[in-house]
Amino acid sequence: MPRSNEELGKQSFEKGHKFEDKVVALLRLMGMDVKPRENYGCRETDFVASVRASLSELWYVGECKDYSHKVGVKDIAQLSARVTAFEKEHPQRNAIGLMVVANEKGIGDRARGHARSLKEIEILTYRELQDRVVDLTGYNERLIRDSEEEGREHAPN
């Protein structure tokens, strides 16, 4: 039985909020102060996050996208407008936009290029954000090296 537009809208809304909650949890694990669902420029922003770094504080105005289609240039432009609205309300704070998408397939080439041209927007997949919580590169390299060494010790001569 086909679902009504209202049911589909509610499911999409719930799916979006669940993804936003996952992103907010990761940002908090990274030591950020995160305020979910803030309003700037008469539009809700999925999150605003800040973190102290050395002598300054970094601010992120963020959007989370778990679309069935790719993030487009329009999405990037909307995030850029939210960053501008945030900076107008808080002129002492410099912010960048952070777009977190559910997966790599969710990023359009034109959107990625537009974000690069603005220089104030960063796009990450959820997986890339997870990888920034704990950098396991050194640990993984040691595991591989140890496994290779163990393989050589047990190899026939």
C-alpha cells in the first residue's frame, strides 16, 4: 500500500534527526561544545560547534545530509548563507561551514567544487568524521608491520 506524503515526510524528518544526533555525538567525542538545531538567518542549522585550539576558538556551522540523492550546489549555497548569518549575529567569531553526508555517493562533483571555491565550507562523509575522532593510522601500520614480520618468520625457506 503506498504511503502518504505526510508519512514519507515524517520518516524523512526522523531519519534526518537520527543522523544529526549521530554526528553531534561524534563531534562531542572530539571535545567540541555542540549545540544542535540552532537558528541563524531565520533557518534552522543542524548544529553549531566550537572547540578551543591554541590561542583561538574555532566555530563550525553544520548541516547533516542523509539524502537518497546527492548533495548539490544549492545545499552548499544554503550552508554558506547560514555561516554568513552566524557571523553577522556573532561578529567576533569566525566560522566555517561543515557539511557531513551519510556516504561518499552523497556528494555531487559540482557541490564539492563549489565548496572548494568558497574556501569556507568543508564536506566530510560520516566515515571521514569517524576517522577524525581517533586516528588509528599508527596502530594499523604497526599491526600490518607485525603481521608481515610474523609471516616472514613462518615462511618456508
